[in-house]
Amino acid sequence: MWQQVHDSLSQSAHRVLFKLASFLPGLVALLVAVLVLALIGAAVAALLRRILTSAKFDERMARNSPDAISDWSPSGSPTLLVARVAFWVCVALGFIIGISAFDASSNGSQISTFLLPYLTHSIGAIVLLIIGNLVARFLERSVLIGAVNARLQYARFLSLGIKWLVLVLTAAMILDHLEIGGAIVELAFGILFGGIVLTLALAVGLGSRDIVSRSLEKNVERTESAPDADSPAQPETLRHF
Amino acid sequence: MASTSTNIDASTQPAPAVETGRLLVSLPLLANGELHATLANLAAAFPERTILVATPSSLEGSASPAPDTLHLLAYTPTAASAISWILTAADYVNAFRLAEENQATACLLLGAESQSIAPEALRALAESVLHADADLAIAHYDTGLRELLVNSGILYPVSRALFAARPRFPLAIDLALSLRMAGKLAATAQKFISLNQNDALIWPVAEAASVNYTIAEIEIGPRTMPQPAASDLNSLLAQIAGSLFAEVDAKAAFWQRARGTQPARLFPLSALPAEAADITPMLDAFRLAYTNLHGIWSLVLPPNSLLGLKRLSIMPAESFHMPDNLWARIVYDFILAYRLRTINRGHLLGALTPLYLAWVASHLVLVRSGTAPEKHIQDLAAAFETDKPYLVSRWRWPDRFNP
């Protein structure tokens, strides 16, 4: 009996060591593929940066598309944006090649059929996360500045509400994209999103009633006290332009 | 000293009787009554000269004929602009094309409400280009104490300090141009037209200064200033300040070399307004912005300026005063942030509005306390000139320590 236990243990250990031995070259191939493609990516990015800088790409973009691209670029430079996109595309390509090599070296295991779609989904999720954060920050500032210039007392509250709405929406999209949570995410998102909207509505409608009414009263007062051009009794108005 | 322009005041020069050049007057779209009043003024201004008057207005159904000395050219603009209260790229392109087609040697561009300009002023503008060797003659308006405040607080001080140019109204809507100046402005405007930006603003003073053309400033007295159709201060300030900041960015190579301060101007001592303006809404807007926009301002402004704003936010209304050098630094830092795209440019210009309102409130408090408004504007412009090295230094080395 002990002989049989010993045999089965040694066969098991042999199988594991064999698997590990066949796994290691694949892992090394994956790392080498990522490293090589990352180096190629760095070279391509540097080359692109040099070419675009000499072609005055940033200045051309600034002239032809006043805000759109430059505002979303790192350090406001479309050249840097293009270079970084090229670099990360190469890194992602390295991962895909590495996983395929890993799959080929592991004698018929189906790791790549499982990992590759997940990897592409992960890249998509990262892109969603970045875009969601940028949009949330952009909208937060837009609403804050717009509300302050409209002299709304609850400007900060409004901008934070908008920011968290977008972040919650982004988080739900990411989880949905990664197929994590399934129906729970949808349900949780519905509850959370609806909750934020309801909270904002209640806060503005009830909790901040006094603030809103004061703000509206001030607006009405401003409108009513706007001087009539025909009335000589009114003080001289301000004309900014 | 790289002085860029020689400023001359042509209003006092006697009008020569001899016709020495062909003048084209470019009018905006005017209503029938306004057009006739303008034509009558032009005829009175140039009784001995035949001039070409180009107008996009329809001349059909006109009850009274045009005076004999005026040769009317009704034209369809090649580039159209939706903005009529200020001169845009389309206006410069149209004027130069007409001047070239009609072999004019000088061009007089008049803005909306031009019927309110006196004939003597029209003559002085044109003569300065035709006879006084100026390339650009720009109108100096006799405005009310609370008018054209954006010009007084931002456009004039920046233009004077950076471009070393004297004109008090750098975005004046009545100009006289030599043919080469008109060509220069049209070439600049054409770049915007080709990008389908017909409403883009062109800065004649900066253009003239950058190529060392002679600039004259002509006192034209009181004039009805056209007002923008939309009264939204935020969007209008963003449009005009954004255009100026872009011009400063485009002309960086020139203004970093241009040095020298402008001589003190002789300004009329204006009578104080009968009633004090209500500054409370402006102060409320500034204080609300201070509590909410502090985070955004801190991305743009150095700690010193933020400290100055903190002091302002707790200052009582009756003694509210924004120091001139603080306002100069704020404007310069916003110009820098515009160039570096520290934050989205729309956000940046939106965040400038409450600060501008604080400056207006401070200006009005100062005027109420007895300071002549024009003296304050000149002192402010001098503060911008004094602080110019700060802008030049940070423009060249933006990552250095911010005081």
C-alpha cells in the first residue's frame, strides 16, 4: 500500500514538475515578448515624437482644432498623446503575442482562448476608466464654473453631484464590460444612480429650498433692478464692452 | 530699445486741400436711415475729394440720392460674419479686396452706429493715413466713466505693456489703414477665414506693432458704441480675452523683445458720476467664486496672488481695493495658463470672470473715493508695464518657482 502511495505521489510530483517545466518557457516567452515590444514601442514613440515635433504638429493642431485634442492630451501636447498611444499599443501587442507563445509552448492548454478575450476586455476597461475620469473632471469643472458665474449658491454641490454620477456610470460600465457581477451590477447601478439623482432632486428641492429661493430672489432682484434705458432716474449702467 | 511704433496725433493737423490718394470707406450693414446719415457725414467730411463708399446695404428704394462726391459701391461680402458690433476677420478681408479692386491707396473701416461720428473725426482719421504717413490710424473714443471696462481693465494695459503701443482702444471699431496695413490685416484674417472662423477677432495694434508700422491715434470725440446682441458677460469676456491671449501667444517672439514704457498720457479730468454704482452684486460674485473656484485658481495663480485674493475676499465693500500689481499678475498668469493649457481654455476664461468683476468693483470704489478714472487706468497700465519682466521670465521658464 505504501508503495502505491509513494508511486502516486512521485507520479504526481513528476507531472507537476513536468507541467512547470513546460510552463516556464512559455512564461519566459511572454516576458520576452512584452519586453521586446515595449522597447520597440519606446523606439516608435521616440521616433514619432521627433517627427511630429519637427513637423510642428502641436502648433498645427492648436491652430486647426482650437481645444478638442490638446485639452485631453498629457501636458496639453497632442504629440505626447500620439507617442504614448503608440507605446501602449505596442505593449498590448506584446501581451497578445506573449500569451499566444505561452499557449503554444504549453502543449495544447487553452490558456490563450481564456486569457486573450479577457486581456482585450481589460484594455477596454482601462480605456473606459481613463475616459470616464476625464469626462467626470471636465464636467465637474464646467458645471462648477458655469454655476458660479450664474451665481448659484449650491454650485459646489451641483458639480460634485455631476462628477459622482459620471463616476458611478463609468464604474458600472467597466464592471459590465469585464462581465463581473452580472445582473447585480445592473441592479446596484440602477439603485445607486437613481439614488444620487433622487438625492440631488430632494436636496435642491427641499433641503436647499432656502438657498435656492434666496438665489432665485437675488436673480429676480437683479432682473428687476436692471436699469431701464429710457428712465433718466436710473444711475448710469456698467457697460463692459 | 525696440520701440515698435511712432504714435502721432493727427487730429490737430490742418486738412490739406489737395487730393493725393484714393480713399475707400468700408461701411458695415446699416439701416436705411443710418446709411444716409453716415453718407451725409462723409460728404461733409470730404467736400473736395471723391471717395469710394463700399456698403453691403441695399441702396434700392433709397429716397434721397447719395452726394456727388461719394461713389457708392454696393457689394456682396465674400466672407460674412454674424457679429456686427465689432470688426471681425471677414470685415478686414472684404475691405482689402474692395480696396485692391478699386485701386484705393487707403481704407477707412467704420463700425456699426458710424452715423454718430462727427465729419471732422472722419476726416482726421482718413487724413492721418493719406497725408501723415501713418499706416494705422485708430480711434480714441470719449467714453463714459463706466463704459468699455473690459478695454480699460484688460485690453489696453496688456496691449500697451506687451506691444509697447499707445492706443487706448486697441480693439477700436473705426480705423484708417494704408493699403499695406490693410493687406497685412487681410492676410492675417484670411488664415481664420480659411478655417471657417469668419467671426475671429483681429488685433490691428499688435499686427502693426509687430512689423514696425506707424500707428496714429485720433481723438474722435463721443460716439455711440454698438452693443453685442447677447448680453452674457461670461461668453463675451471669454471670446475677447481668449482672442487677446491667443494673439499674445502668437506674437511671443515680438513682445519679448519689445521694451520701453509709454510716456504718461494727458487725460481729461472727467467729472465724477452723479450716483455711485452698486458694486454689491460684483462683490457677491467674487466671494462666491472665492469659496468655490479656489481649487481651480490655485492651478493657475501663484501663492502670492492667492493670498492677495484671500485678503480681498474678506475686505468690506466700502474699502474694497484690488492693488494694480495684483491684477496685472492675475492677468499675466492667466495668459501663461492659456499658453500652457494648464486647464481647459474654456474653463480658464470662465474662471477669469469673477476676478474681472472684482477688479471692476475695485475700480468703481476708487472712482467713488475721488480718483479720476483715467488716472487709475493709466496707473494700471503702468503696473502692467512694470510687471512685464515677470511675464517674460515665466513665459521662458514656466517651471521655475512661482512667487
